[in-house]
Amino acid sequence: RYPRAARNQRLEGTALLWLRLDRSGRVLAYDVKESSGHDLLDRAVVRTIEHANQLPPLPASYPNAEVEMLIPIAFQLR
């Protein structure tokens, strides 16, 4: 969710989220690797991943027990 205070201030930006997941989709670790430039937006990224305690499982064909990924999360007003 776009934070209301950030929307009211017309803040935009993209944060880079690093995630490590296990095979079942459980979040093992995460970190905001690059800031969006706004603390309100960065905190929204952290809240999002903390509430998403389970993501979809890895495909059965994926060879490793864990996966790490970098995900850009963009906040843009329309």
C-alpha cells in the first residue's frame, strides 16, 4: 500500500529489496539494499515483506533449497 502520508506529500521513488526464500516460499531474510530516497516509502517496503510471511513456493524444478532475489519496488503516483 502507498502510505497515505507519502501520497499526501506526493513522494515517489523505487526501493531495491533483497529477499532470501526457502523452497516453500517462507521469507528467511530481507533487507532494503537501496533506498527509495524517502523513509516513509522504505518503511512501507519493510512492512509489506513483514506481512507477507509466506510467498508462493519455488517450482519443483528449481534445483536449490533457497533462492535470493533483488526486487525493485516502485512507488509512483498517477
